[in-house]
Amino acid sequence: MQTTKEIIRTERAPIPKVPISQAVKAGGMVYCSGVAPVDPATDKLVGGNIEVQTDRVFQNLKAVLEAAGSSLDRVVKTTVFLTDKKNFAGMNKVFGR
């Protein structure tokens, strides 16, 4: 049995510059690619502290999930990569919302 794949793309989140999809929907699940704190309106990384950047990441992820017919409240697993452990508390504060 072959699972149908649907490529997800939205202008409400940054369009990848490399040949990957923002997300793929398959077998009732949505698999999202990595999300960066890039403003889709300017295509630039947002400035500010880790909380501002984490908020932008979640705005981007929310847009991709909504384009796939899903939402943040249906997320099963996440992986977070930080460049500095000192940013964990600020990231976690936003993540907890």
C-alpha cells in the first residue's frame, strides 16, 4: 500500500532557498522541515533576543501547519536546536506558551 504525499507550501512562512519542502503531508501526519526565525515579509532573520526569535519561529511553524490543515495544538514531537545554552530559558518561556 502506497501512501500519498502532499507537498505543503505557504507564502505566510519563509520559502526555503534550498530544494526542500516547508512540510509534507502523508498518512494523516504532517512532517515539517526546520523553521528559522525569518520574517516572510522581508526574507530576513529577525533581530532581538531569543524570545523574539522563538516567537517568529512559532509564527512560521503555525503558518505551515495551517496550510497543511493542522495546528500547533496537534504537534506530537519537536526538536529545538540552540546555538548557545544560555538561550534555553528564554526559548523555553515562549515554547511553554
